[in-house]
Amino acid sequence: MPVESAIAPVLLRWYRSHARQLPWRTPPGSKQRPDPYRVWLSEIMLQQTTVAAVRPYFDRFTARWPTLEDLAAADPADVLAAWAGLGYYSRARNLIACAEAVAREHGGCFPSSEAGLRALPGIGAYTAAAIAAIAFDDPAAVPVDANIERVVARLFAMSTPLPAAKPAIAEAARAIWPAFDGGDMAQALMDLGATICTARAPACIACPLVQQCDGSAGGMAARLPVKAAKRAKPVRHGRALWIERLSGNERQVWLVRRPARGMLGGMRALPGGEWGDTMPSAVAGVSVAGQVKHVFTHFELRLAVDVAQDFTLAVGEGEWWPVETLDAAGLPTLYRRAAGVVLEVE
């Protein structure tokens, strides 16, 4: 068994020399506390997403809205457009709601406790613990993300499959947590999991905790944590309609807003009906441009992309958007790909 008391000192020494430089962090051991706004923003962005994908979004967000008060006062449509491409758009809607709540109810300052953070929109158990640990150095806050989960499961050679192993992993993480430097401990474990104790081919020989690791000693580190077999995702079907007109010399395409609630809520999109178990019938007088397959968390969508020959099909609420500046419309990835199907075949 690992000697729990030896893990934190060894790991924190390693972290001081090998910490990743990330725009939402302060250097390890720094007397300057991280900005809770930047920690919160990064944690929301990093959910289900990689650091490499988040960096440019984080830089653009903080350049445009450098403080929580700036974000709370922003036009929600601008925030959703800036989020486009990061996916999981409910996070962006919760981001707006949380910024407004902190500005309105807490004078623009985030609560420092897990309980206070949990009460805010879009902040769950892990995110509350991460913000409390990293931004406020709360020793009682022990965030367990996928990286920390993997490192701890290997340290203690936990062979119970996920998700059943999660409570035991969380308990083991608490057992190795230091009374001080909880924020650095959380980030050290995250960095170790991201750079050395990786999901595939962990570099055990380079790991500062190799002497304490039961998984490495037993030759099973790469197989841990054990994951339950994935279920096949159900398939849903839908259509998107490209309706174009010429206004003067400018090509324009008809865009609508998706309903505020539901998938891609509040985002600009190409018009189209609801998604269902079978492909909806095509609208009369259109030609088929192609199909886009897009994988969401719980299902795979197959979206047929049709081109209308008659711009009078642009009915209801929407807006004509210049095709030349379509990138500025903030279309989610699904509809950017659908537009690409049309524009690439021209």
C-alpha cells in the first residue's frame, strides 16, 4: 500500500518544477492567490474539453470580458457566439446565469466555500471543489476530475470498474490530501495525469510517485481505472435547410435561433424541423447537398443538408446573414459543418 503521508510532499516538489503554464493559473507556491473569476471560467470551459481546445477561447473571453462584472453585463447572444465551437452549450447559458448571480447577489465576488459555490448556476460538486481548492486553498475541498481519478486509482491499484469505484477513489484522494497547499495539490495531480500518468501508455519511469504506486508495482497501471463497457449511442435524424438570397451583390443566408431550452439552446442555426428517430420528409423544391454526422453526449445525429431554390421559404423569425462573414455568426459546430457541406460543393 502507498504511504499516504509521503505522497503529497513528493508530488508538490515535482509540481514546483514541472507545473504547466496555463493562463488561469498562478505559479506554484506563489503568494498571490489565483483570480476566482479566471479559475471558474477555466473550470467551466474545461468540462468535457481539452486544455488545448480551451486556451484560445479562454484568451478571447478574458480579453473581451476581463472581469466577472464585464461578463455579467454582456449581451447573452455575444457570449453564446463567442462560445461557439466549444460544445455543451448549456455550459454557456449557465455561465451567463452564474455571472449575473454573483454580480447581483455577492457583489461580484465568488463565495469561498464549496457550499456557497454549489448554490450558483452551473456549478456542480466537482467544479465547486476545484474552485474552492484552487482559488481559495480550502483544505476540505478535494476535487476529483478524470486525471485525479486515474492517478488515484493507479496509486492504490483499484480494480473495481467505474463508476462503482468513484466513492472509494474520492475517499483515497482525501486520505492523501495535505492540510495546506490544497490548490497546488489539485493542480499537481491534474498535471501528473495529463502529462505522465496518461490514459494510454503511462510513463511510469518518469513518474515522481512510482515508488508509492501499487498499480505500477503490479504491472497493471495502464489497465486502470477499469471502465464499464460503452453502450452504443442511439441514432437520431434531422434536416437543415440552406436558404440563400442575393441582396445587391451580397449573398445572404437565412439563420434562425434555436429554442432557449434544449440542445444548442439560443444558438444561431440553419432552419429545420425537430430531430427524431426517423428522417423527416424533405421540403418540396429543395436539392440534397449532403449529410453531417455529429456525436452528442447521449446520441448520434445524422443531419441531412438541403438547399432551397426559393428564398421565400425563409419564414418566421430569423435574420439574413452575409455568407462572406458567416464565421462571425457564432454557429455551433454542427451547423458550421452543415454550412460547409453547401459551400464546399459550389
